[in-house]
Amino acid sequence: MDRTISHQCRPNAASIEVIGLGLGRTGTTSLWAALDILGFGPAYHPMQSPNQTEDWTAWAEILEGKDTSFEAFDRILRGYRSVVDSPVATMYKEVYAAYPNAKFILTVRDPVKWGESIKETTLKSYILLSKHESQLTPEVGAMIRWSRAYFDGYHNGRLAMHAKEEMEEHNERVKAFIPTDRILVYDIKEGWDRLAEFLGV
């Protein structure tokens, strides 16, 4: 699946200062709240967006390769100063190129516990709701569409059986790609000292 973002249009590329590359269920909601408090708000989290139906549809089109222009990508995030969680976490190469001055935070947790958590929450909901897709509201239908692109696309349908490995592989890919001086590998349980120091506040 080609998700290469075209950078022909970069209307507000400087707006995003901090990007969370940790997968969902690694403390991304806590990081989202912390970034607002530490002065990097408004922060974007896909589950907290006031425009969920629009956003989820737009993310699905990017992930599916139907609209890979930077304009489509930036349209969702314009006006925000930071962003966390998937699908941005899975698009680390694209956001690194798109926001050249941003700092990156990779939230991590025990991969076995993460696997148990993701299977009992997000993945479980996706499997259940996708069986009744024709009966869903437009908002939930849009969420299922981008969830499909995430679970079956980025994770190749492997989360149910290989969640631990999927998280470990994601983290290693991110750490190998982002320069060490631009990324903080961070467990939310550590508190805010290292986070604040990394962000310079």
C-alpha cells in the first residue's frame, strides 16, 4: 500500500511541533492531555476530535491511498500544535518529512500487556462492529473504515495472534528511522520530568 505523501502543498507545515508515534493503548491519551498542559496545545487525538466523522473518513482515504496529497493530510491537523496516536503513529516516515522541525515521542509499555489491552478493547470493538457495518451510524462507519485500514493494512491482520511482535516491530522501525536527537522513548509511568526536559519547558 503506497501512502507516500506529496509535499507539493504545505500550507501550515510549521504548526505541528510535537508528534506522538506510540501506538494506541500506550498512554497516548495521557500524553495528549500532558501536551496541552505543557503548552503544546491544542493537541490532536483521533478519539477526542470534534470532527470525528470527517477526520476518520479523511484518515481512511490517506491510509487506503485514495488521497495522498499533503493538503489532505494537513487539512486534518491544521491549527493543532501537537498530535498523538494512530494513524499518525503508523505514518512516521510521512510526518517526519512533512514536519521537519517537529520533535517525536514514542510512548511504550510492556508489549505483552499492550497485546492483552489492544485485544480486549480496540480490536475487540472493531471485530464486533465490522460484522454489523451496514447498520452503523455514519460516524461509527467512518471509524470502522479507518480501523480496517489500520488493522488490516499497517498490521496486516496480525494483531489477534501476534500483537506483542507487532508492537515491538513498530517501535524498532520508529527508533531506527527517527534521529536519536529528535525522539524521546517514553513510558508514561515515568512522570513528566523527562518529557518536560525533552520539550524544553
